Amino acid sequence: MRSTSAQSATSLATAPEEDARARTRKYFIVMGVRVTCFILMVTVTPYSWYTWMFALGAAVLPYLAVVIANVSAAPTARRAEQPRREITSSTPMLVDSDDTGEGIIRIEEKRDGDRT
């Protein structure tokens, strides 16, 4: 049996392509910070405690990048928008029956200005 309510386009989840693009962007941002930490670890002199902080960042950030990137956006509860009704319709009439036993429904639509 079919569901009588259709899924509204305004209440759908994020498209897979858009979700993948957002996760890839997060990954590359964190990996960019990691590369920066690695470069700073090697180039900043004199070596001191902050050298070890850069080394720790360069070592830990790959793991964090994967974890952060794989956390997909939490599905937000969106309320379906109700479309504006442009044309008023008359009462549906049962016209014919097909092989499945379900009726075929014909809807006659009239514009507000029509009198026929």
C-alpha cells in the first residue's frame, strides 16, 4: 500500500554530494594546519618548548582530521513548507477503475476568474 503523504522537497536531508564536499573541505583545512605545524617545527629557531607543540600538532592532527571529517552534519528537523495554492480545484470524481481495483481520479480545475 502506498503512503498518502509525499516527501516535501523542503524537508529533505542534505544531498550526498554537498555532504561529501563539506567533509572534504574540513579535512583539507585541518591537514593544512598540520602542514603548517610541520613547517614551523622545522624552520622556527631557536628550538624550544613550542617546537614540541608544533611536533605534537603535526603528529596528532592527521587522526583528528579524519575524525572531524567523518562526523557528518546532524540532521536538522526541518518543517515542510506549505506551497501556496494557485488554482482551486473542484471535488475529485471517481471516473473509472483499473485492473488493480483502485479508482482513477479526475480533478477538474477552475481558475478563480472562470465561470464555466
